[in-house]
Amino acid sequence: MTKTKPHVQWHIANLEREVATGKVTTVHYTVDLQDDTYSAGAYGSIGVDGEITVAFKDLTEAVCVQWVKDQLGEEKLQEIGKALAEQIENQRAPKVASGCPWAGAA
């Protein structure tokens, strides 16, 4: 079986906004890395600063994901990617294990 290259998926879990203006103030996001066998994920949130030029009703997930990526910056995006890749590697080849020998898992 051929292994596929792990792929990253960004999703928006929720948006917080001011009711009176519809201005988004916080974006809650998830990012997942998956290969054929393993997956890893992270959750985070960012505050939205500056002027929003898209009406709330017209926002798309793609626009909001781009806000997240822009605010996090390239260095943080690489850090997140590396952490997710390490999670997958630890699933593939665990370095630590947990359990109690009397409970049947060692």
C-alpha cells in the first residue's frame, strides 16, 4: 500500500461577534494533520483586530482561516505543523506508554 503524504486541514469551530455591529472579535479554529493511519489535531483561538470589511453574513470559512493564518504568522504556522507531525510520529513509534500491570495494560 502506498502511503499518502500527510495533509493539513484548517477549520473554524466558532466565531464570537459583537451583536450590535456584527464585528467578529474572536475566531476559534482547529487544525488537523492526517496520513493514511494516524491523525493529530490542535485547537486555538485568536482575537481579531482592525477593521473588518466583510459583513458577518458574507463571511466564509476560507476568509476566516486566512485571518487565523495571517495573525499567527509563518513562524507559528511552522511550529504548529511541527508539533502535529511530532504527535503523529509518537503514535507511529511511541516513546512512552501508560497503564497499570494489574489492569492488563502495560
